[in-house]
Amino acid sequence: MVKFYLQVQKVESKCLFQLSWNQNQQITAELPYPENIIADYETWQRIYHNFYSQELRGKVINIGVIAPPPVDWQGELVQGEAKLLYEFHQWLRSKELYDIRSILTANNNKDTYIDIFISCNTLELTRLPWEAWEISTQFLQTKLRIVRQPLNIQQTIQQVKRKFEKIRVLAIFGDDSGLNFAKEKQAISSLQKKIKLDLISWQEGKDIQDFKYEIVEKLKSQQGWDILYFAGHSRETDLTGGQISIAPNANINLSEIEQPLIKAIQQGLQFALFNSCDGLSIANKLIELGLNQVAIMREPIHNRVAEEIFIQFLNNIAKYQDVHQALLTACDYLKLEKNLTYPSAYLIPSLFRHPSAPLFCLQPFGFRQYIKRLKPTPLEAGIISILAFISVQIPVQTWLLEKRVLLQAMYRNITNQVTESVNINPPVLLVQIDNESIQKANILNPRPINREYMAQIIDKLVELKAPVIGIDYLLDRPDIEGDTQKDSPNDDRATLRPQGDRATLRPRGDRAMLRLKGDRALSQSLQTGIRSTPQPTRFVFATTRDSQGKWLKTHPRIANHNWSLGGEIEVLPGWYMQLLPSNKLNPKPRAFAYLLAVSERLQHLADSPKPQLTSKQDLWEQVNTYTSNKGEVLTSARTQLQPLTAFSYNFRQTWLHPIIDFSIPPRQVYETIPAWKLLDSSQKLQQQIVIVAPGGYEEAGTGQNNEDNFDLPAGMAYWRNQENPDNTRGVLTGGEVHAYMTHHYLHNRMVLPIPDIWAIALAILLGKFISDYLSNHPEQKLKQVILLSVGSTAYTIISLQLYISSIAILLPWLLPTATFWFYILPVIWKDKF
């Protein structure tokens, strides 16, 4: 907004006008000193005092309504005003001021108002009604507003520490001798929904010294004020900055309360309204002390005129007009609506303002208003839309999660928050059928896995008293006898056809015969485990859907669902946990890892359902009923699919879907042993869950080769490098994934990732709020940057620790932080430190 500064100074018999604007642009003009206008003003002033001789907000004796004087003072006042304004306007239209008027009216900008700051060096010139200056703006969209300032200003304005709360108002009602403040108190009290009001007033019988002390303490209040209002008697003084009457025969000079006023300004006081007489010296004093703006009455003011001005002013303030416009609108009301009742009253109010101060305006308060303030600019809308779009892309989410888990692994290791497991065995033993095991067993094609070899592994595990055994192989098809896999491909007895989880065999020709020696051997080994004492071995088999959505379950010649369990082995993309259905009656098979974990827990419960070869009821139905009656063993809200998460699937999102926590080192989750080594071992197991799974050979997979071998997540790569820098194995097997999920089910380690889009939304709100705060508090920029940097660092550390803690929540960092600083940095860079 363009501001003009006009100094009007008496220099001998001349009147010097000096107009300045922008940066060091100025123009001067000289006029003869207007002795005739000063005389006209004094005549008008005498008539004005006579007309408003009673109920003035100066010291008076008589009380009552305006009595008709012997002289028609109203008619005289109207004529005096007309003559004064005519001569005043003629003087200001002098040809010597043509260039100044041209500059004032030629400025073409988009601002609603152009403010002209006027200062005068004599009291005579200051008293003139400069607000009535009629400068032609017929070709301008903007309006010119006259505002006053002292000729000399030494104090800089106090930076306002605005808070998003109601405006605080201190209203002081002083000596009411001959006056009535009832309407003003009622008017200001009516705004209490929009302001916080503290009203103090003189009351008969009150100790004057106590009242003075109360005024001083209120001004110095640590809570601070935005507006100071005074109603009562006052008068001008030459040396003490004006005098206000707080009680009958009790006055306070502004110089006496200078320090409390300075304290109030430092605490955020922005605007003062002195609805009392002769306020010029009061206004000059307050601006000199550093107050942003103050409205005063330049002449004595009648009580009812003061009421009218104040009520109209408050009505305009309540409409969120700035104080200057609110005062001008109130004066227009007196001029247009009340001129017959209160002639010349509209010429009395003036606004004094520090030239560097923004105009005070009552701010809308409340949640709706705050939401409106959050409306983004076009640039903000564009950048935020890009960040939001990026955040909902699945590849981006996967990449961010992987890098975050890597960071968590590093943080866990650096801060030594890794449980040392020297004497503690991990909960899972992973028996891996790797390439070496296949070679030593002379298996030509491990797809499908040789059932006799699998039977040997089961026999060994039963011998070693394994409590729970999970078989991460899909055994949905019958296998042929032992060495059939070694036969020539041209042999017409049978052929291998990839199908299911590893492979299956289909008969070729009419002579094909299925000899199920391998399946019988495996079935017998499993039944031996079921009959073992004192606790039967619990078996969990792999199951999954085929391309048509049908469940592929273990072949009945191998195992029966009445004494074994079947679990879903699908590994979700993005390293998300397999969740349980929210409805316990859902027929969908539960996660393979969950069944392993719950089977381990059931081993320790004496009354739990145990697998029996003679059972006629589905074992899962027995387990499901038992766990439900026991309060959902190993079941919590996080392990179940929640409605919000399910809802997000419709938008290809995974809101609050727990992830696999690869920040935990593998040695805390499982230990591995090759199958060949297990068969040669005689060491007893330590009550661990056993998973028999492929150990990284290329043929592993349910539909195609290498399907069971996954790219190594960054977190796992970090741990492998920490434990053995020479380990170059770059894949993660499905068995290892299931081991992690089993660990998480056992320890209820369900890490909830907060969606990036949620965190970005919160960062927008926080960033907008803080940037708005910083815009209104530009002081101490460096300190603010340091505090925000510390806060951002603290958020990083808290989010890292929150992930590792039992709360197990992953707070996004990269995109929300970028969003937050996108709002903050422009405000910081706006002005150099």
C-alpha cells in the first residue's frame, strides 16, 4: 500500500507543505499562513463550546439536557462550520498545491485506500479539520484517508505478538460527574462473544489510591491487552502528555503512568480509544511511547455525542473494519444521519497512527475462521497437490517404507536397542532345504520337493521333540514313488508339469501309474508326530489360492484337516503383514505365521484342543472356538483387518495396515539350519517353532521359478552386512518372511504406518498456523529458525523411538517434513535476518 507523508509547518509568515512517498521522493510548496482560517476556527470553536455547553467530557458543573440558549447557537454553529470549511477548502485548492494534489490523485494502484499521514508543527494547524480535506478522486478507484501523526517520532513500534484467540480489551471508566456511561458499558459488553473484556470503573466510596493502583496493575498485566478504552473527563497539558480524570477531584497525568503504558505496549497493546475531551496531547504522548494507533477527540465532546460515536465505532469494528475505517464510518453517520441533532460533531474525532504500524482490525475468531485462513494460495495448492499425489502412489509408499525401516534398523543398532540373544534362542528355527541339501540328497529336480526327503526331515524333527512344525511347501498334489524324478524326460510313465506351489505330476499315457510311496512315507511321519508323547507335534501346512481363486490345500493322502492346520502363505507386496479377518466365523484360512504362533501358545495350555488321528472334527474349528472362548489368544485389534484399512483398499491404499518390521535383526527372530545338517544333528530343539522351507534354490515358487525368492529389503541387507560383511546372498526367502511374521504374532509386534497423506494434511495445518504466527512475529527470526529446527529434529527422534517402542507407530517423516518447511521457509526468507 502506498503511503504519503505530508508535513505542514509554519515558517514565519509562510506555511510550508512537504509531501514525501515511496523511497526518498518528495515535493514542497509554500502558502501564506492562513491567519483568516485560524480566526474562523476560533470563531467556530467558541460557538461549538457554547452549543455543547452541558454534559461535556471535560470538567462541568451543570447536569441535564441541552437547554435552548437565548442565542440560536445551532444556527450559528452551522454557519460557522460552513464558513470554516469553505475557507479551509479554498486555501487547500490554491494553485501552489496543484502538484501535491496531482501526485495524491494520480497514483493509480489496486489498493482500496491511500493513507495520507499529516503532521503539523503548531497547535493551531493541528486543530484544523484536516480529515475534511476534499481531494478530488473521481477518476480513482481508491479513496484517500487522512490520518495524523506527531511531527517527531523517536520510538519504533512494538512488534505485535498476535495469538489465535479473542481480542483482549481493557475498558477504564473514570470520573462520571455529569456523565452517564451506561450505554457505552452495554455496547462494549455486547461484544463479549468476540472479545475478552476486563472492565474497571470508578464507583462512589471507592478509595482513590486503590483505584489508581488497580489501573496501573491492569496496564502492567502479563496477559497483555490489544485495546485500551477510556471514558471520562480529560484535558490537554503542555508537559505531562495530557490528563485524565479517574474520580472526582482525582486526576492522572499520562507522564505518571508512562512506565505502565510502555509495559502494556510491550505486552501487545495496539490501539487506544480515549472517548474524552481535548485529546491531542494524549495522542501525541501515546504515539511517542510506541503505541501503534490511538483515536481521540480534538475538542470537548458532549456525553451523548460520545455515546453515539462509540456505539457506531463498535458496530463497525464488529463488522471487522479496521479502526481507521470504523472511525470514518462513525463520523459519516454523524454527518449524514445526526447532523441536525449533533452539528459539527463529525469533525471532532481523529486517528493518530505510527507510520510503520499496520491498522488494527478485530479478527474473526473460531474454528470456521481458522479454516478459512487455511485456504491455500495457487502456489501452495499446486505444490501440496503434487506432494499429496506422490504420497498415494504405491511404488512411492513402498520405497519410503523400505528406506524408513532401513533407517530404523540403523537407529536401533546405533542406540544399542538390540536385544542380545547369547543365552536366548530365537522363537523360530528355519530348516532350509537349500542347494547343498538338494545335492547331498541326490534330488535331480526339487520341484515338487521329494516327499520321502520331506518325511526324513519330519522324522528328525519329531525325534528332536519339535512342538510345532510348519511346512512351507504346497502339497496339494500326489507325488510319485521316490526316484521317479530321476527318470528320463522321454519316459512315458509320467511327466512333470509346473502347477501349484512347486510343481506337480501328471500321468502321461494310459500306462501311467501313480505309486504313492513318497506320500505314504510322509503321511506316516506326520502321524508319528501326532502320536508322540507327552505332547503331540502340531503341524501347519501351506495353502494358497490358484489362478481361479480356489484354495489349494494339502492332499488328503498326506494329511487330514481334522488333525492338522492349513495357513495362507501369500507374501503381500510392500512387506505388509497378513491380517486376520475381523469376523472369527470367516471361512478364509488364517495366515500361515499366525497358525504357527497360535499353535505354539496352545502347546502351553493344558485344556487346549490337541490334534488326534481319531478326531472327527475340523481342527481349526476346534482351535477357533477355543481361542474365542479364551479371549482371542494372540489376537488384538492390530492383528485383525480393520474397517478403515479395508475401506482404503478401494482406493488402492493400505491405511494403518501393519508392516513387517525388518528393523529387528534376524538373529532375534530366527536361526537357520540347512536340512542336510539337521539330518546329521542329534542336538535337541529348544521348544522353537520349526519352519521347513526352501532355502533359496531357483526352482522354489508356487507358480514359477524363483517366486519364493524376494529382493532383499534394505533393512535386512543392513543386518546381514553388520553380522557378516562377506555375506553376498541377495535374496530373502519366503520362509524368512514367515519367520518374521510368526515372531510378530508371538510378540504382538504390529507396526502401524500412519499414511503419508494424513501426515501431510497435519503438516499443512501446522505449517499454515506457524507461518501465520511467524508473519505476525517477524522479530528474532534467527531464534525462531533455531527453535523450529530443534523441533523438527525432535520430531525425527521421537518418530524413530516411537517406532521401536511398544507403541509401534511409524510416523512419516520425509513428505510431511517437506510440506511443513514449504510453508515455513518463505516466511523466514522473506526478510533477511
